[in-house]
Amino acid sequence: MSTRIETRLAELGLSLPEAAAPVAAYVPAVEHGGLLHISGQLPFDDGALMMGRVGEDRELGFAQEAAKRCALMLLAQAKRALSGDLSRIERVVKLGVFVNSAPGFTDQAKVANGASELMIDLLGDIGRHARSAVGVAVLPLGAVVEIDAIIAVR
């Protein structure tokens, strides 16, 4: 089934990756009470984890691209959790963005825009969301960014 989201992905020359398996004792997504809670997703580029610390060994543009790839992985997890039916998405409610940041790096919001802008581009107004963008000292497996989501579904 092709949805508006998948059509828009194709128009942008993007595709959803294969939904990643959990790396610890949790599930990728839980649907409850009309909300789909998606666990933190890491960024992959052709199967390789995008690693590093922004402001130390990675630049802002790299981290923004990583955030965009996290957003694609969030949608891949949503598609799996919704039995392939992305048309069930009613609204992206919130993104939680964690940025592996060097001391003194203060552009976490600009990094998070990589994911936020893609959600809006793909979903229109229902992609507009609340958000937090937090700098952290380290992320699992050395990832540069991790993003989780809450999505309202029908």
C-alpha cells in the first residue's frame, strides 16, 4: 500500500530503511491509548552507524543529516508497528532528540531541525510537533544522535 508519506519519500529521492532490531532489553514500539511510542532510534548511513561527538570530531551538518536518518528510522519503526499502514498516523506529537555533544556545543536545536524539518516535509501540518533537544556526553554505541517519538494513530 502506497501512502502519501511513501509518495513524498519517493519525490524526495528517499526511502525508509529496514526497521532496526533493538540492541538491548526493550521493544522498538508500543501502541497504547491511540499513541505509538517509538524507542530511541540511531542514525545509519548505508548500514553503518553514524558516530561521533558534535563540536569535537563531527560538524553540525553531519549531525543534522544523522537526525534526518533517525527520523527515517522512526517512520520505518512506525510502519512495522502499524502493520505497514502509515496512513494510520494522525499526528507526530513529540520528538525527543539527544545529541552527543562536546562541552561548549550549544546548537542542539539546529541538529534536531534535521529530523523536524523532514517530518514536516513528509507529513505536512500533522508532522509539526513538540520537541526537546538535549546535549549529552555519550550515546549508545557512540552514535552522534538518538531520537525517540510519540505519534498519535488511528
